[in-house]
Amino acid sequence: MSAVAWTALGSLAAWLWLLLGQGFFWRTDLRLPPRREPDDWPSVCVVVPARDEAAVLPESLPSLLAQDYPGRAEIFLVDDGSSDGTGELARALARTHGGLPLTVDSPGEPPAGWTGKLWAVRHGIGLARARGPEYLLLTDADIAHAPDSLRTLVAAARTGGFDLVSQMARLRVVSVWERLVVPAFVYFFAQLYPFRWIAVKDSRTAAAAGGCVLLRADAAERARIPDAIRHAVIDDVALARAVKGSGGHIWLGLAERVDSVRPYPRLHDLWRMVSRSAYAQLRHNPLLLLGTVLGLTVVYLVPPVALFTGLLSGHTGIAAAGGLAWLLMTATYLPMLRYYRQSAWLAASLPVTAFLYLLMTVDSAVQHYRGRGAAWKGRTYARPDTALDER
């Protein structure tokens, strides 16, 4: 057999494994677990780190202020050196909409060794702890919550005994580039961190979605959050690992009524979102980068190449292996497209999207070695030691 044939068979074998052996990552039916409302509702403090978020705050903050929560709840918005009037706008929105109490404060410039977002989170948690809450809701300034979001999160955490409950917010999918790239972003994330494995206590898989994380306050203290992850570039994954590593029980699933309102209208915007942290995900390891490039090539690029090469050369075996691998790839992507209410025809374009992600990952490594380091809202830092995911 030729090298092309072996490569095509290897790609097919990889897809058979991904279909059956990777925690059924492609299924999108994992939503908030069964829950019942508690007899007594615990107190909750909501922490919102915000830097230059005036464009999205009118869509997101009113949804937090309007939370229908039976217990005591309060919002702390940390204005991290914004230049667009984020703090003043937040106060104005609270005066207009009413609802939950809102405190707006600023942490000042972060000291060395802290990424800006986590420094803002630390300041917000410090303000919240003075109220003695049982839970903290860590949410981003671009996340809009349904009126019962906090209520259902707390009920799920209480019922399931979870120390951390996180929902992957439904990202905005409007522009052509968002349709092509965004569903694949969540699909690839679930492939790396199968949601079903995350909830298993003795598994090593841990991840969260930074836009919506309900965290027990005592679990945060036990895991030294956020001090233990102050260098983190991908803060949501690092947070989940710290909580699970300290004995916490965590859960992650897809959201139904928690949405990101941040637009990514151009490919450049999406490219920056991914390349900012892609190499950090690989722990800045050149060997892992090489393995990722080879893996993306074999798993996502080889199937269509093998199909057309086999058809043009008359090698039906190669064409069959490539075609079947591409068919499995397409079938596993369809549930995510349905979740995002996108056309099923986009499923066949996944190799193109994977190639874009391959280029973004390589660009992330190039940026790293050029010394650009991590970034949050225009503020850059020295190259981090661990794996801010700004979505």
C-alpha cells in the first residue's frame, strides 16, 4: 500500500476513535443537570470584570440587574482602567433599570505576574467576600443572561452537589465569518475537553467556560482562586483545573439562555480571539505545536484530499477511506450546527475551518516567539507560564 493509502486509513481510524472513544464530544444534549429548587436560597455575589465594554454593556448588564432570584444577590462590576466610560455607563444603567444592587469599583493597575482580567476578578472577589456569599457567579461583561439564569444555576449546583457549574454561552453567529468559525470553536473545545468527562470526579479532564461560572465561595478559597492561576492566559480552564484538583466536583455544559453579545464581524476579529491563546493551550511547547499541526492535517485535511486524489487516480480504496472519514467528520459536526441554528450544508466545510484554525495556532506561536505575550483589551503582558480566554 502507498503512503497516501496508509494516511487515508489512519485518518479514518482517527475518526472512528473520535466518534466512539472521545466522550461523545459531538453530542450537544448536555444541558444543566436535573435540579430542584432549594428550601433556602443561598446568597450570591456576581463578579463582572470589564475593560472598555461600553459597546456591549447596554445589552448585557440589564439582564443581570433583572435576575429573578429569591435569595440575596448583588453585582460587583470591576472597571479595569476603561477609557470608554464603562464604569459611568454601568452606574447609569443601574439607575435606569433598577433590580439587583450594583457596585462599580476599580482595582488599579495589576502588579507583575497578573493578567489584567484575573486581577480584576481578584478585586471583585475581594469586594464580594465582605458580604459572605455562599456562591460567586463569575461572568463576562458581554454575556446576557435570561431572567432565571442565576436561579437555575444555583438550583443545579445545590441539587447535584457541584462546587462549580459552568455554561458555555451561545456565541453570536450573524456574519459570514461567524457562521464559518464560531460553531467550530465550540466543537473543537468540546473535542479537547469532552463535557461528559468533566463531571466525572476521578477523571483528569477539567474545563469551564469563563463567561458563566457559578463557584462555591469555600471551593474558591480552598483552590486559592484566583491567586493560584494569576499567570493564566486561558483562565477558565485553569480555574476548573484548580477547583477539581483541590477536590471539587465540577460540571460544564452548553447554555440555552445564556448568550454572548460580542460581535466578531470580520475574520481578523475571530483570528485575534483564537490566536491570542492558542499556543498557551499547547503550553508554549514546540513539540506539542508540531503534533497539533500534524494532527489537524491528518484528521481534518487528509479526508477531502484522499477522496479527490483517489477519485482522480482511480484508487477506489483511497477514495473510500477519505470519503468515509469526511462523512464521519461531517456527521459529528451536524449537532453543533443545529445547536447554533445554522445550515447543515456548513458541515462539509469543516476541513476549511480546521485549516484556518491551524493557521491561527501557528500564528499564535509566532506571536509568542516575537515576545508579544498575552493580551487583554489592549493591555499586553510578559509571556505567561501557564495556559485569558476572551470570548
